Amino acid sequence: MLQPIFIAHRGYAAAYPENTLIALDAAFQAGTEYVEVDIQLSADHIPVLFHDRDLQRLCQQSGAIQDYTFSQLEKFNVTDSEKFA
């Protein structure tokens, strides 16, 4: 008999900011075997886990991932103000 496969969409995004290490870790701790993430490239071509077209919803910053270098992006705080404020 086939067993279901659980795939966490953007990690454990119901409890943690999506596509973050804490969300991915929580998904695995909860028993998922796989995660689906979104990858975009920074201005200096470093892969970054991020879904949205712009940074506003999760970082309260203007622009998009590709508008910033990785070192600039590292300085932003990721949160979902509607969900985690």
C-alpha cells in the first residue's frame, strides 16, 4: 500500500517565517521528509531562499532580492508582520 509523502511548503510556514532556517528545521522536527522552497539570486548571484517578488511583506524593505547584494540582504530582518507581529 502506498504511504503518503509529506512535503512542507516553504518549511513550517504556519508557525515560522517562510523559507527561513527555523521554518525548515521545524518542518523536519515535525516529521516532514521533504520541503519545497523558492530560490532567487541576489545582485551578486548568491542563491537566497525567498518567495515574493519584493521584500516588503517579509522584510518591510522596498525592492527585490536581485536589487541587493547578499551582504546587504543579510542585514534585513525577516518577519511576517501580519502573522508574527
